[in-house]
Amino acid sequence: MRFRLLLLLTPLLVIIDQATKLYIDRNFYLHQSVTVIENFFNITYVRNKGAAFGILADSAIRIPFFIVITLVALIGILCYLNKLSSTQRLLNLSLVLIFSGAFGNLIDRVRCGEVIDFLDVHWYRYHWPAFNVADSAICVGVALLLLDMWLSERAKKVATAISGGES
């Protein structure tokens, strides 16, 4: 079944994402922070009205814009997954992770009009923007997508070198 990984991983990641966000929303007050690892990692409740790094946070059209863009991306990923062969496992996994993360954040945008973030990685006073499980899935998916592209390109170069050496 072509969509087996999507059907297994997406519900799992979305449930973990939404459960952690619900826990934070119900048990923390906005901007509350709890140190997990001193000078490195906190759980900090924030809400992001924009995209990555708060982009478009103050735009009047942000909610419909992000919902439409996410839906278009989700449909695009589904169409692309439908064209993949079963041997393209790394590419399939990367797209499923991106799909799952985008879907998790879409739920927040529809439900709250913004995304709940709480994972706060920092080095002393230098903080990376807070993120969540869905954002993590997207980042891992993009990293795997880049790895897949690099491995595919490398395999093509090796195949070209081998076939070029035979002529």
C-alpha cells in the first residue's frame, strides 16, 4: 500500500503534537518557562501568530493565508506521494514527516488562529525561536529530503562515471 507510512505516522505525530500543545496550554500560563537543562533547554509557553520566526504575525490576512498555503502544500505532498515508487523510502518518509508537521500546525491555526510553541533551545541568553513537535517533524523531514536529494545526485554521478568509463 503506497500510503501505509502516511496512514501510520501522521496520526501518531499529530496526536503527540496536539497532546503536548494541549498539555502546555492547560498547565502553563502564557510566557511561563520551566528550566529543563540549565542554559540550554526550557519549556516555555508562547504562541506564534506568524510563520517561522514570527513572519507575517501582524498581517490582517495571516490566518486565511496560512490555512490556504498549508492546504495547498498538503495536497501537493499527497499528489507527489502518489507518484513515488515504493523503493523511494527516504523520500517517502521525509514527505510524510513534512505532511504530518504541517497538518499539526494547521490544526492550531484553525482552532486558535495561531500556533502553540513550547520547546525553547538556547545557549545561555541566546535563544532559538521556540518550536513544537510539528515544527520538529517538518525540520527532520526537510533534513531527510535534502539527504535524499544529495544521495540521489551522488548515485547519478557514480552511474554516469561508470557508464562513461565503459564507452
